[in-house]
Amino acid sequence: MLRDALALAGLPLVAALVLPTAFAGGGTRRWFGGRAESQRAEAQAAKDAAAEAFYELDTAQRDLRISIETITAVDDSPGARRAVADFEALGRRIDEVSHRYISAVDAHDLDRDDLEASAAARARTELTAAKDELVRVKRDLDRFAEGLGPLIGKAETQLARLAPAVERARQSLLAASDALDATRNAGLKADGLAARLAALGPELTKLNQGAGRHGVPQTLERAERVTREAEAVRAEAERLPERAAEISTRLVSLRTRAQALTTRAEQVEPVLSELRRRFTVACWQDLQHVPDQAAENVRQAERKLAEAQAARDEQRWPDATALLSTVRALLNATDDAMSAAGDRLRQLNAVQKDPQQEIERTRFAIRDAQRLAMAGRNTPDPRHARPLDDSVARLERAVATLEGRHPDYWHFLTETEAVRRTVAGVVTRIREERGAGH
């Protein structure tokens, strides 16, 4: 019957034998009719589409894993840990849909010669569903990747800082070592600086071992710390000759000052004698200890100067600096004490000659404060009026002490000074309260 059908079609037998092969695309598949082949083609198209979706998802997952690894290498914040957990959850979803896709592919042999139309249709349906799942997960993965932008940016910034930071640390250590060598060549010991520099050796070893072993954040922090400490060593080493010269200069200066104060201390006793001769005991009794205290302070200063000289000779720079500071404090205290005696005599001379000037100065301060307290008011605030009224009474009492045969001028001066301090405090409070009100 096949021969009769071919004869009716006007085709020779040889040509008819070739045709099925040609229509099958060069294979050995047999021809089962248009509907079956159409279903096969649609199933194959679905398979190809699913394969493309699978490839795109796999590629996106691989690329994103690199980003996640970058983040975890740099960032241990809660946000970073949450991103890692979310990526792992997405990975489990990807494994599930990938498994379903592979199962669908394995379940249907679209190259079978006897593939039925129903089987091809079923394959197309399952492969299309697998493709749709792959696309949905890919979409979720893309959205997740978009949300990683800030974390990735932060991680990449730190990674970009890593190599320069480590190199700066190495260069700083080298510069510190060179500065230390130069200082030693100048004949100065720098044992403390050398010990500080040696302590950075293990840190350099860890830097050389790399961030892969010690972590990016830790390596960055270590590099910055090494740079900072090495720079400090370098700066101190470079300044050491200048520091040594400064200490030598201060030794000479303070020794000269101590000698001058010894001479000056001899002038305090005549001042005290005049105070004792002309004024009451209350005016000078607190100054009686000044000559003895000055002499003791100078003796202590000279002992400390000798210790500082020894520290300078032994190049114990911190000790020398500390001792010189002590000497300076002793000499300042001595200077102030001796100046107090002369200042006392001048003040007492002035108030004995014209006490009215001190009285008017204090009264002016009170009146000025009273005007301020009344500004914009019919009656003053009792909190301000009471201390001002008390100050008026206190001034009058101080003035009264000037009457009599032996006035206590020093008590008078301390009282007027105390009144002015009280009045100044009231003025300050008034201004602060009005400023706050505005």
C-alpha cells in the first residue's frame, strides 16, 4: 500500500525513503504526524527556556555569593549577619527549584522516537512550571542583591583602604627606624623609643600574614595603630636633640633663677620689719613664715636641680623633664610668697595714706549693682536686694574699723575686697537670669 500511495503522489521509492529523514532534521526519528511533532517542539522550547532560566539563576547566585563573601570578610555587624542568613535562605529555595527543574528534565526524554503527543504536552507543562519557578526565584534574588548595595559599598571601601593602610604602616615603621638610627648617631640614647619600636615587630608580622588570616577590620585597625605609634616614635626621635638642648637650657635658667631668689630673699626681712614697726600684728602675721619658707624652697629646688642634671647626663629625658617642672613650681611659689610681702606693704601704705579711695571704689560697685537690680522694676528682687543691703552694712563696719588709735588696715582691705566679690556675684546672677528670660 505504501508503494501505491507513493505512485499516486508521483514520487519514486528512493525519494520517499529519504523524505522522513530530511523532515526529521537528519536523525533517525520516525514521523508520527503533525500534532505529535508540534507538541515535541513546544516541549523542547519549554526545555530550552527552562535551561536558560536555570543558567541565569545559577550565574546570578554565583556572582552574589562573591559579594556576600566580600561582606563577611569585612563586616560583622548585625546587618551583615542578617544578609548572610537571608542569602542562605535564598540558597535553599534555589536548591529546591533547581532540583524540581532537573527532575522535570530527567523525567522526559524529548528525543524518544515514540514520544506521544500527551507525553510531550505533559513535559511542556512541567518544564514551563519549572522555568516559572526559576524566574520567580531569580527575581527575588535580584531584589535581594539590590538591597545589599550599602553593605557592599562599605565592604568595598574597606577593602580599597586595606592595601594603602598596610603600606603606610610599613613606611611609618621604616621612617621611625631611620629616625632612631639618626638619633643614636648623634650620640643620644633612645632606649625607650627603641623598646617601643621593637614592640611593634609582632604587629608587622601579623600585617604581613594578611587579612585572610586575621580579618579585614582587624588588619585595618592594626595597620592604623601601627602607623600612629610608629609616627609617634619617629616624631619623638627627630625631636630628641632639640629636647636635650631645651633641658640643658632650662637647667641653666632655673639655676640662675634660684640664685636670684636667694639674693632676693634677703630683702624680705627688711619689708617685714617695716610692717611690724608700722602696722598691727593682724596686718603681717601671716607673712612671718615667708623668709624661712623661701629659703627651704630654694634649698629643695637646688637639690632637684642636681637630680635633674644627673638625669640629663644619663639621658633619662622624662625624669629630667619632671624634675625641672618640680623646680619651677618651687621657685614660682617662692617668688609669689616674697612678692606678697612687698605687695602687702604697698597696699597698706596706700590705704593708710588715703582710705577714702578704697571706700569709694567699693561704694561705686554697690551702687552700680543696685541700679542694675532696679532696672525695669519698681522694687528689687529680694534675692538680689538682700545681699546688696548686707554688702552696704559690711562696708560700713569695715570703715568703722579704721577709727581708733591702731586701725587694722589689712582687715579693712580684705573686707572691701570681699564686698566687691559678693556684689560682682549678684551682678552676674542678674545678667544670667535676664539673659535666660530673653
